[in-house]
Amino acid sequence: MATFFISSYLTALTCLVFLFKILAAEQSSSFSFKSFGKDPKFEANIALYGDAHVGNDGSWIQLTDSVSWSAGEVMYKKPIKLVGVKVRNFASFSTYFSFSMSRGNSDGLVFIMVPGSSKVDVLGNSSFGVSLGLEESKSRIVAVEFDTFRDAPNWMHSQPLDPQAIAKNPPKPLTVAPKSNTCFRKVLVLFVSGGACGALTASLVLYLRKIFGNTLWCLKSVLRILGISSRSRRSKW
């Protein structure tokens, strides 16, 4: 179980990033920081990037300065294992941290989890201060963003969540669709159609044979009456 406590004061453009790398790690991990400057484990486990720095004698981490386009990041160095030995056995985790944002030109804060195989470009050419090299990557990430104001209308934003509405409208249980008999039905239709067509074709052949057979017999009878055999008729012609 992973638990992290952080108190931070943010000004201007702000960004907080925690990277939980999905790599081979211990079966269970737990860490907690209440004082950043005096904790001996802080420097070994936590990395600060950009404008992020420890302030007020270690009582908080200030991510940005009071200037435009200031950004900072906090990263947990060690990997956290989220998948068990079997792929279907996912490990549970929880995290807790507190933060505050000042009014003015502050933008927001992001909590993010990325696979350890992702290439991390810390504080790259991103307007928000988060550039993890994931724009063109196929890696799956989890990110929770806290905005101080609504950005462009086309951006994705979360709506207020009402727990009572979820309790009143629980999700419907999944149902397993019955196995399809499409193949058997197709074979049966083809078999019946083929039998019907075959019977129709056989009936038509017998009918035509009956007609042409009677016609040929009548022609032979007329030729015999006239005294003209088929042999002499063929030799004459």
C-alpha cells in the first residue's frame, strides 16, 4: 500500500507529477513524508525538477516561482508494482497528498502514473510544464488534473460528481450473450435450398425428356407411315 503526504504552495503556472513506474519491484511498498527537509529518506526517494524546491524549513514543497511560465515537478524514484505474478492479479494502491493554489495566474496541478518503460522528458517544451514524451507513445497513462480555471472549450473537463446519483443508479450487471447459431443456420438454409433447387432441376429434366421423347416417337411413327426410314432419309439428304 502506497501512501504519500505532501503539502505544497503553488504560484503562477504549477504542476505536480508523481511517476509510479511499473517495473519489477517489491511485493508491497509504503512511504510517507510529513517533513521534507528533515526526513533522511526524502532525498533518496524523491526527485525535484524545474522550479520545485523545499520551503519553510521543510514544511512544504513549492513547485513554482512567482513568474510567468514557471513549472516544477516532484517524482517518486522507486517503482511501484501494480501487477502480480499473474496478469489478472492487480495490486491495489492508495495515495494521499494535500496542496494549495494561489489565485492569479496559477494554472493547475496533475497527478500522473506512467509505465517505467516510457521515456520521461522532464519539463520539456510543454505549455503546461508536463512533457513526458508520451504524446507520440502508445503507452497507457493515468492522469488526474486539477485546474484553476476552464481552458479552451474543446478540452476535456470533469463534471461535479454526485455520489447519491451513483447510489440511485447502480451499473447494470453484464450479461453474457448466447452462443450464435449463425453457422448452423446458414448450413441448414444452404442444404434446404440446394435440395429444393436439385429437386426442381430433376423435375424439369424429366418433364423436358417426356415432351421431347413423345415428340420424337410421333415423328418416327409418321415417317414409317410415309414409308421413309430414318436411314434412307439421312442418305438422301
